[in-house]
Amino acid sequence: SINMDLLHSNGVLIIQHLQRDYRAYQDFLNFMSHVGDPRNIFSIYFPLWFQLNQVVGTKMIWVAVIGDWFNLIFKWILFGHRPYWWVQETMIYPNQSSPCLEQFPITCETGPGSPSGHAMGSSCVWYVMVTAALSYTVRWKDKSAVTLHRLTWSFLWSIFWIIQISVCISRVFIATHFPHQVVLGVFAGILVAEAFEHTPAIQTASLRMYIKTNLFLFIFALGFYLSLKLLDIDLLWSVPKAKKWCANPDWINIDTTPFAGLVRNLGALFGLGLGINSEMFITSCKGKNSCRISFRILCVAASLATLQVYNFVKIPTHTEYLFYILSFCKSAAMPLTVVALVPYCVHSLMRTTEKKLN
């Protein structure tokens, strides 16, 4: 406990240094925090990659969902505090002179702090994207191509680490994580992504396998929560702390609670399984149009535009269980739209246009 307090107090000094000396970069750091938001995986990265390479897109969803599930379990096991409430409750500062940490609208996360979900989600998904891009260049055999591959390798991995470091600094800057929590998140995300580099079975998974996986993830998480609750251990201990010490009650969002993330991810995985095993997907993405660049570009543009419309759909938060049900449905609708609905509509439109021209 003493070692952890020392780690936290050193982390607070780093946060104070960032908030004092990097004030000019506040907008950029807030932006990078949004870049690391796991929800961007489903609304931006996935629709781009799935239409370009279905294998990579599928892997991306699995990595994001399983990674976030492990993140939830680790958060429940590690009981990590967040800086913005820890400084208010710790007894290590003399005369109750706790440091003043500035809070921002995105500071008041309600779940435990270790490991960082933003850092973990960002690292695992960008790891998938970088390794996927490099897989195209590794096949080059001639000498000049090998040199180009090495340059590309250096460039992409440099970009990867610049993004991860920026996301980590941004999360520490807004006082929602201690430095050790974001570092742990980055390396945990890389481990999850690397594990899926050797799991080809996800590419041929049936809808039944998707449903079984969803049930396992949900039952294990719920069972873990209820088991510890019977032992009088409250895994939602962080929610009242967040509500108590957040500078602005309006910054508290139910969408950041542990079960909200679980439901969102289970919905996304179910929607992917439903879409990939649908007739619409087989008709459109496995047909002759799937090889056309115009078909893929139209699918990317239509998917991104449609998902932005989903972002305007606000789920009511007055009833917690209704929020979880609607959140699951909305999350399932997003990959289903990308995988099946949009490609089928584009395929039908192109086929109709071809008939008219003929």
C-alpha cells in the first residue's frame, strides 16, 4: 500500500507538470484522448478496414471486444484509483493540503483506472492495422523492395508509438489516469492483438460461435461480479467516488460505467456475427462486385456517413436496464450496417444501374 501511494504521488507530480507546462497543447491532448476512445473502433476504423480487407476488419472487432473485456476484468481485479478522486481521499499529504488537479469534461470516468481502456484499445487496434499494412510489403522479394519494406516498417511503427505515447500523455494530462496505468494498458493491448495474430478460426466462425462467445463473456463477467458481491466486495465502488469528486455533475456519464462498456462490446460482436453470416453479406461481399474498387469506395463512404447518423441517436439514461438494452441494440446495428446492409444496398444500386445501361 505504501509503494502504491508513492507511485500515485509521483504520478500526481507528473500530472501537475503536464497541466502546468503543456497548457498550450491542451486542445491537441484532448483531441488525442478522443482518438484513443474505444468507440472510434466501431464508428471509424472498422468501417474503413472491413471494406478494404474483410479479414483485418473482422480481426479488429474481435481484438477490440476481447481486449476491452480483459480490460474490464483487470479493472475489477486491480482496484485502480483515478487521480482526480485519489488526491481528494488520500491521507499521505500533510495538513490535508492535497494537490489541485484540473478536471475537464472528459475527466470523470466512472470505472476503476487500471489498466487504461483508452490506451489498451488504441494499442491493440493500431497494432492490428500496422501489422496488416506490413503484411502486404513483407511479400516483396527483390532488393529494392526489401529496402522499401524496411523503411515502411520503421515509418509505420514510429507512427504507432507516436500515437500511443500521445494518447497516454493525453489521458494523464486530463487527470483520469496515472502514468503506470496507461503504460500497462498499452502493453496489455499489444499482447491481446498479438494473440489474435495466431487465431485464424475467427475468420470462419459461425453465428452459433458468435452467440456462444457472447454468452461466455457475459456470464463470466456477471458471475465474477455477483460472486464477489456475495463476499461483500463491491466492484462498482468507483462509481460513487466519481460522482462525489467530479467537478461538474454533468460530466458524469453512464456510458463510462463498467457494464456499459461490456454491453456495448457484446452488441458489436453479435452484430458482426449476424452480418457476416447473413444472406445480404454473401450476396454483396462475396459476389462479383466485391472485387471492384468503386464498390469498396462507395461502401466505405456510405458506411461512415450512416454511422455518423447513429452517433446522433441518443439513448435515454433515466432507466439503467433500458439503457443497457438499447445500447446493445445500437452497438449491434453498427457492424451489421457496415457488413451487410450498406454493401447490399450498394450492390443492388450498382446492379440496377448496370441493367439500365444495358
